[in-house]
Amino acid sequence: MLRRSESGSPNGAATNGAPINTGVLTESGVRLLRMDSSKCLFGAGLCGTSKLVFTSGILGARGTVAESTKEALAHSLEMLQAKGFSLTDIVKARVFLKSMGDFGAFNEAYAAFFGNHKPARECVQVAALPGDAHLQVSLIASAEPKNVVLSQEAPAPIGPYVQAYMAGSRLYLSGQISSPEQGIEGQAQAVLRQLEAVLKSAGMGMADVVKANGYLDNFGDFGAMNQVYGTFFPQSPPAREVVEMAMLPKGVGVEISLIAEHGAAQSKRIISAPGLPDPVGPYSHAVEINGTVFTAGQICKEGTLEEQAATVLGNLKKVFAAAGTSPTDAVAATVFLSDLGNLGKIEGPLSDFFGPSLPVIEVVQPAKLPFGVEVEISCIAVKG
């Protein structure tokens, strides 16, 4: 279904509606991308349709933090331009930093690169990145009509980003934080109210949310955060992933970002696959809206890494089947590993699972995964 070409091979813009999947083949012919022969990395590619594309987690590893930032963003833009997208088509960025101490230098280089165009953004510090890189950047670009969404009831951005970007009917909300002095319940309440205010400015509500990304400074706060979170999503909650990061901006305890779709409250489909364990919180295993499937982060609490990965991928396969799609329709995936040194152990299973149309993939090591598991994987798929 997906049309592929090697990364950096500008063969013109994709035709309207035609799926694209760009990547680099390794020596073995497997589309598991590498920064060089010694550093494993799923990266340097883009995947999606001619209307919506995702770039993989591009590493910035050379020179200073500022130089690495420029390199990663320039590489990402080069790939987008090869498929007919421009800088102003970028609507969302997710940035994983090796050290929040580098935030100032990163932010300055990031702001200079984007200029007057400021996508929505989330930025957190991880425990480790592939190749000991300074940062990893993933982007979402859309060819749909776009506009910035602003709410006076939410804090102004503390950097070169906007509260949210509407692209077509889809809204990408930046990660929201609050004052660490409030305690975790107060922070969660404030963050979710701020997100709700931004949604309201776009003519939407919490019921229109289809995917949430949650970051905690301490996973011991998960229960308290989860209880507050559940009050905002009492029915048909979105797909979700929650992990502990090494550090969040300004020393806060929680950061949450959202993706929402106009009209999703009435038209989204909650995917409940037979044989899957019940969600361990107020989230759905997956949500489908307008042909896009957002899965929750899947985990397995028992077994070795290889056994956990096999169970997680098996559960994702059940989710895809229940949604009427398959792993070959995946366009983006996030792999959280408790130890990046074990990345090689799951390359084969991931390749077998996704097949020749491997999606773009982010791979990072957070500070901690839920319940001490070794791997968590989430996906976005677009029905062919």
C-alpha cells in the first residue's frame, strides 16, 4: 500500500491522497535505520500521506547543542521539502533532550530555525538517547489549512511555540505545565483546565480528544495524577501513554499534551480488542477517527524484554485488527525502553511486526516505565 523511496531522494511531491513512506535500507535490507554502523536508530525517514506526514526521531549528535539542534531540524526539513511540504506546514514538534541544562541553547537555535512560524511543541528530558545524542526531534506536518489557536485562560507559551495548531479538523496542543508549588493534584488539575481552555477556543471539548501524552517527574505520583485525569475524561477516554521522565520544564511534576479532532465527541470509535488486559487507568486501548487510529502505549508486566515485546506487539496486532487495519498501515510509532542498550534485542521483532512498510519510529529511554516494565510501544496508523 505504501510507496517508499530512500531518504533524501527528492522524487517530487506526493500526489493528493497517495500514501508515502520514506526510509533507508540497512546492509541487510531491513528498514531499521541507523545513524552509523555502530549506533542503532530508527530515524532519518518520513511516513504518511500527501496531506499529513510524520518525521522520525532525528538525532542531533554533532558539535554543540545549538549545532545539533540546527542539524536535526535542517535534516527533517530537507526530507519534508522533498515531499512538497514547507517549514510553515509543520504543526507539532516533540523534543527529547539529554539534559534540561541544554534547554537555553537548544531553545535559541530552535527559535532561530523556525523564525516567525512556531509549531505546537512538547519538550522533556529523557534518561538516555541513542548514540548519546544531545536531542531527538520528531515533527508532524500537514498540508491542510492551518491556524494558530490561542486562549487567554491558559498561560502564554514560555518559548518559541504556540498553545495549539489547528490543521484541517485536527488540533495539536502543546504540552501544558503548571507551578510545582501546587503539588501533583493541583498541577494535574491546572494543566487539564488549561488544555480544556485551549480546546474551548477551538470550538472543542475534552470529549474531542483522541490521544494524550503524559509525562511525570516521579511515577509515584501516577495514582494522584490518574485520579484527577479521570475526572476530565469520565466516558470514552482517549488513547494515552504516561512515562516518568528524567526532568520536566521548570521542575514541574507533570506535563500533558493532546491531539483532538473536531466532532470526535460524536464520531470517534473506541477500539476494544478481545483478549487484551483491561486498561490500567482512564484511557482506551485505541481511538479511531476519520481513518486514523491512535493506540495507547502497550505494556506487559511479566517476562523478559523479548517476552514483553512479543506480548506488546501481539496486543497491538489485536488492536489493529479490531480497528479494521493492520501493522502495515502504521505511520508512526514510539518505543520507550528501560535500557537503550537492549535496543538490538527488539529490532527483529519490530521489523517482523511492521513488515516492509516500517513506520517512522522514536526510540528513547525514559527515567521509568509504568510498573517497572522494560518496554512500552504506541502507534498511529492511517487506514489505506
